[in-house]
Amino acid sequence: MRFLINDIKTTAASLSRVPGFVLTTVFTLSLTLGVLLAAFSLNHLLLFKALPYPDAQKLILMEQELQEGDRKFSGSQYFVAQKLMYQKQKSLDSMALVFRDNAILASLRDKPLTEISYVTPEYFDLLGVPVVIGRGFTEQENIDNNKPSALISEYLWRTQYGKDANILGQSITLGEQQYKVVGVVASSFAEPSNFADDANSQIWLPWDFHGQDEESWNYVYSATSAIGKLAPTSSIAQVTAEFNTLVDPIFQQNGRVGKAKHQAIVAQFQDFQVAIIGDNKYIGLLVLLGAGVLLLIACANIVNLFFSRAAQRQRALVIQATLGAKLKHLFFDIWLESLLLSTASMIIGLIIAGWSIELLRSVASHALPRLSELSLDLTAVAFAGVLTLTLSLIFSVITLKLINHKQLISQLQSSGKGTGAQVNAKVRNALVGSQICLATLLLLVTSLVMSNALNVLNHPLGFEDENLYNLKLDIGEGYPEDEAKMQLSRDLLAQLQKINGVSNISRASNPPIRRGSNNTGLFNNDSVKLGHFSFVTIDDNYFNTVGLKVLAGRGYNQQDIRDDSETIILSKAAATKVIAGTGDGNGKIEDIIGKVVYSAGGDIWTVIGVVDNVYNPYNHEKTQGAMMYFSSSRTNFIIRMQDGNALTKTQIINLLDEHFAEVKVWQFTSISDIHEQLVYQKKLTLWLSLVLGLFALLLAAVGIYGVISYNSQMRRYELGIRMSLGAKSKRILLEFIGESFAPIAAGFGFSLLLAVILYSFAQQHINQWLSFDWVMVSSCLLALIAIALAACYFPAKKIIASDPIKALRNE
């Protein structure tokens, strides 16, 4: 042990005399290792780490989809089907129903809109929900007991109730219903991300109070789901078969009328972890691949540094060999130096990885699942240790390849001539080619990802979102009659128009873009489905307020709104699909005006207009801009402000307090903020890809420059002779660049071949994250070529610009 400590001290002292080598090596390696460890931790979490729930491997997500021939429609669930399975299933140990919604917490002064989960008691056992005080739901809160109990989150308890130890038994008011608090859910609870896309639940209520129609087959909901726990002898296939046998016959008898009798409801059950992670595993793998490529580029750079270091240490190694040192002794000295550098890099890399993980958790908490669980655990530390040892061995073995032990002693007698170790030209070319290949591959991938992100970020919405606001109001239970609601809607509209700076105002069921959608199908007279479209109910001023151009026919008028006329307006994309389905006309959108279409329930609608498409980043891949608009009058408003005027929630609250004390603000947000939320993941992806690409360029530039610089130094004697004999500097420079660029060109070619193979694979799995753009790809390749040429030019220029006599004398 004493000898080992002495060896470590000696090696550390030796390294202290070459601070430039140490700093460059540690900086390059620690930065890339930090990124790699963060990417490793992310992938370990997404792909391998068990969910933090009891018997997680037995949990399944239970949803349904509509099947119509070869087509399937997923994402929306029937309450009646979920409840039927819950009450009559026999192949599960346990099953819990979940419905996500929000409600106004009226018992607080500022009446915030709060995220609610309506659940059955099994939810708390299946997910092992930890409580700080109190209890979860029991049989007292089971279906049809209508017991008004509630659990609140620890965050809500701490921020709004001051961690009141007497919170149990107190009442909270949601809307106009009071609930008694029976427990506080601990902040350590990791709510499944498929139940918390936008925000975590703050209150949990019994299933009975969700307020939706759970007996009708005419309504579907995207925010409801179910969790099941497989019995010891059950499988997902068995549970699926039980659901289909139990539910679909009843669905066929009661669920489908009119134009959609040929539909069937089928189970869409899957492993809970698979359902939570989804396609996000490919994002994690893409990040890991990028980090791995960066590490390989960095290692190529460091290998070149070790080559230079070996050349510096050659004479010391000769002396050691003369004194009887065996090859294994020389290897140990080299490995110890490499190990110290790798260990220092790994320690700093772990710190960088920790910072990267915290940054990722803060900026992408709702962009990727399970990020609240992401951390540097023992697995990551063990991986770091193995990687440290592996890298130190690799660097040592490569360095040792430069040393011919049999020639070391004879070199001592050579008076110093030729004692410098020289790297074989094939090795130098391999280093350059590999760096270019890896950097090109990484740049091509990042360019595809960046192109896709930029396509979404720069895509016109179809309307101007600046100065446009969405306002949803909660009118309570004071207006049970339709006429009273209509009058309230008109009164609200009149008062909102009086706000200073309001340019235009409209009533609509939803904003023009949002997360989620209401959907329905359209059919022709022969019951052939024309398409499945998103829809919004609007008034006569909607298109003027939003700024959508009517392309054919007309918009709604006040008479349509009063009569609630059975008319429909289509977007251009929807009109094109309907025309193609009906076969009427010559394909012009004007031909659709006056045509009749049918709903699934047999309702007849007449098309009166066609408007411009709206680009909704949330579902454009699915809808391609196809939308429908129905006439209606609502208490939800779209407000356009004049330039230079902003609308605030305080203004709305003050107006309501003065004129409509019983009406509360349900939701208030600008359309620009909604758009920012919808494209946030793409923006995050863009910046991540940009950083990876720039880092790859930087590492490649440094690495190529280092190898070419080493090559030029090794050839300075040759170049000095040629210049002394009268060779033109320009010719020598061009020949040197041409020779140096040969491995670069080979690296480019090989990387393009790999890129074609990988792109074919990527189109099948992560196509939604990639877009091919010649301009972007060409720009990245040209940037890399320019950097490679510069790295070839400057080292040679430095030698050629010097006095050839000095080059000969130095040799």
C-alpha cells in the first residue's frame, strides 16, 4: 500500500508539471461524462427502473378504443363502460377508476382553479399513496355512497392552510359543494404522468362527485381512465377478452344509433409502465446516443493528447527500461496517470450530471414522464465507476501501443536523435476519420430534430394570437333554465365590451388552439364515414374576433345563434375531406356549400361556409387542420384587445364582483401563453439539439486541429527541405491540405452511409421528432467542412510561414 501511495504521489507530481495537458483532458472528459451520466440516468429511469408503486409489474392501464373496420379511434373513454367493468370484472385483484378535472376552490379568498382527481378507494392502495396525516378513501367513499370526503395535497396544505394540524374534519368548498378533509397526500407521491399531463392533482374526491353522465353511451371523455392489478393467474390478454365479452354486446345494443352502427368498442389495455413511458423512451435513447457520440469524439481528442504526452515521456520511459522496468511496469505507470485523470474527470462529471438533472427537472417536468423521480442513484454512480476504469485502461493500452519495449534501451544510445515517439499515419488518419464520422452523424441527427422543431415553432397558426385572450366563467347553479343562461351570456358580453381597450369579443366553447379537443364523426347519406373532426361551438362574431377568413359561403349571423340552427361551418381541410368522401363536385371548396352531412346520431347539418385552417400544435399531426364549427351561445369568451392594451385577470374579477357576484373566473389565459405551452417541448428539443450540435462541432474542431497539428510538426523537416529547394508555399499548402482532407472525406462518406441506415429505422419509431430539410442538413455539413478545412489549414500555414532553415535546424 505504501508503494502504491508513493506511486500516486509521483504520478500526481509529474502531472502537475503539465497543467495544460491536465486541464484540457479533465475539462473535455468531465463535460462529456457529465452529459452522458445525465442521459444514462434518464434512460435507466425510463427503461429499467420500476415504478414507485406496490406490485408495479402487475399494474395495467385500462382504456378503450372504437374500432371501425381497419381504423381505430383512441383517446376517449365511455364512463358507462369503465363503470361496468369496475362492477362486474372477475379477472383482476383490484381496479380503480380515475377522472381528471378542475374546479374552483371557492373556500379560498382568491378562488383558484384547482386540479382535481375523482377516484375510487382502490386508487390509494394500488398506487400506495402516502399520506402525511389522515387516511385515504375507504369503502365509505365507494361508488354510490355519495360521501363528500376529500384529500388535499401537502403543497396545498402547506401554502394555503399553513400546515394546520387541525385540517382533518375541516370543510373545503369546490364550486358549490362542501367536502370534509380526511387526509393530506404527501409530496413524495409520484402521480402517474398519464393522469397529470399539465399539473399534479391538488385535491382527490370520491368518484361519485365527478358530475359527468356515466349512464349514457353518447358521451366520451379523454380525461378518464382506469388502473387494474392483475390476479396471479391472469394476463392482459385474459382481461382484454373479459372486457370485450362483457362490454361490447351491451355497447351494440345501447350505444350506437343512427350512422355509426358498424362500430365496436374494444379494450386497449397495456402494462402500466409501458403506458406511462410511451414513445418517450425513444427521446431518451436519442439523448443517450448523442451523449455517447460526444464522448467518443472527446475520447478521440484525448487519445491524441495522450499521444503527445507519450512523446514527451519517451526519454523517461527509456531510462526506466534501461534500469530494468518490464513492459507491465511501464503499463502500470501509464495506467496510473490515466486513472488519476479519468477519476478527476468523473468526479467533476458527477457534479455536472447532478446540475444537468436538476436543470432537466425544472425545465421539462411535464415534457417527459417520471422526471420527478430522476436522480443520480447508486446505479449511475456504479456506471460512472466502471466507465472510469474502462476509459483509463483504453487510454493506457492505446498509449502503450506507441512504445516498442525492445527498442527503448537502444534509443538511449542514440544521442537523443529519433527518441521522439511518432504516431503511425494510419492511426492519425483513423483518429481524424472517426471524429468526422461521429460528428457528422450527430450533426445530421440534430439537424433532423431541429428541422422538425422549427417547422412546428415557425408554422403560422392561421390567425394572429397576439392580444387575444380566452375567458371561461363558472356561473354556478343559479341559472338552471336555458333562457336565463342566454340572458346572462348577453349581459356578460355587454359588460365585457365596456372594458377599456377591447377591440372585439366572441363567445366560444373553447379557444382556437388548446391541449385536447372535442371530436365527432361526419357521415354521408349512405352511412359512410367522411371523417372524424374536432369541433368548436361559436357565435356570430367568432371569425372576426379570432381573425379567420371565410373562404366560401358565409359565417354565422345572429339569427343562426337565436334559432340554434342545424348548420355547420368547415375548415378548408375538413371541407376537402368531406368533398373527397362524398364524391360530389369537382373538388372545389365552393361545391360543399349547401351540402348535407349527418352525425353519428342521425342529426342533419347543412354546410353554410368554409374558413381558413387553424394550426393547433397539439393535434395537427392527427387532424391536419380539419375543424368544424357549430352555432351556439356560451359563457366562455374570446376577447381581442387593441394594440398596446393588455387584459388582466384582476380587471375581469373586479367587473364580475361589481355586476355578477355569483359568477367566478374558471380560466383566464392569453392565446399566446397557450401556444407557448403547446410548443414548449419542441422549443426544449430545439435548444438541446443545438447545444449537442455546437458541442460536437467544437470537439471535432479541437480534435482535428490537434491531430493535423501533430502531423505537421512531424513533417516539418520534410516541409523545410522542400521549401529550401524552392517549392512554392502555396503548392505545399494545397498538397498538405489535400492529404489531410482524405481521411476527413472518408469519414464523411461513412457517416452518410450510417445516416441513411439510421434514418430508415428512425422513420418507423420516432418519425414525429424528425423532419428532413435540405437547407438545415446542408448548413450543418458545410459548417463541419469549413471547420475541418480550417483545422487543416492553420497548422500547415504555421510551419510554412516559418523560416525553412529553422525547421531543418530544429530537426
